[in-house]
Amino acid sequence: MHDADFRQAEKDWRSFVTCLNEKVMELDDTIPELPLKDLIFRIYRDVRFSSDPTPYKPYFSAAWSRTGRKGSYAHYYVQIAAGGSFVGAGLWHPEAASLAALRNDIDQQPENIKNVLKDKDIVDAFFGGSKSPLKAFLKMNASNALKVKPKGYDADHKDIELLRLRNYTVIRKLEDDEVTGSEGLTRIAELLAGGKPLVTYLNLVVMPD
């Protein structure tokens, strides 16, 4: 991407995030009004140890939580790239204390997360209406799950698959026309709203007030 093209794309992205920010704050009243710099991830790549000299990432991204794109709270996430856009919600690579709290809740009250995953909004937005949302969630987060049981839990625990997870997220890929169409902003906001039950649950467990 030429620098002039990038500058225009970045300007368009900042405008898009500004509009989307209003909708995210409407769908989740725990999200505060924050400056764009606290929501948008840097587009510049660290090329010091890379054979690819491209100075920019091939996508734009932003995240919302009670502390913006950083922090230990669960997030709403949007990534935009030609042929590779998606929205998501949840906890990605949570800190050890957060992961321990989640596993304890799953061990003691597994119905909490299972009921959240059966929520119609999540099922429709992220699981394609699946009648087995738990299986869909496990598959979605399987890539970096533990291969063995987590320390302190039995290998034959009835919810061992949930306990082995190290990410607790939902993701929905977007077609290019879903992003660029006239209803793109509304569509993305609707999908993010579908992730609210998971974000709310995760925050109650890992960051209780």
C-alpha cells in the first residue's frame, strides 16, 4: 500500500471507529467514552527482526473494554482487512489469575458459562444458529487449548474440555460486502451486541466489582 493510500485508509478507519464507538457504548453501558488512541491498535509493524520490510500491518483493528484495548477486562474486537475481516468478543490470552478464576467458576458452577453460550443472541451472531453451541465454542477456542488437564483438576472432570481452554472468545468472520455495504456499521454493531452476554459473564468472574 502506498503511503498516500494508507493515509486515506487510516482516516476512513478512524472515522468508522468513531461511529462504531457510539454504538458499542449504547449496547454495553459499562464501556466508557475513551479517546480513539485507547481503542485503535497501531498499524505500524515492528520490522527490526523481520525479512518483510512492509511498514504497515495488512489490517486495521480496534477493541473496546472498560479500559479500552488494553487491560484485563473482556473485550469486543473488530479487525478489518480485504478478505479477512472479523468481529469477536471475550478474553484472549487472559492473565493467570483471570484464567484461574474462570476455571474455578467452571468447576463449581458450570451452568453459568453453559447458559451464556446458549443465549440466542450469541448463538445467532457467532454460532450460526448451531444447536450445539458448547461444541461450537470449544472448537472455536481449540487451537491453543491445553493438551493435558490443567493443574489441580482431574483428567476425567466432566467439563475438562472447558477447563483446558486458554482463550474464552467468540469470533464471526465477515464477508467484504458486510463491511463495505451501506449497512456495514449497523451489521458489525449487531454482531458485537451478540457477544455482550459472554463479555458480561467473563467480567463478573475475572473482574468482580
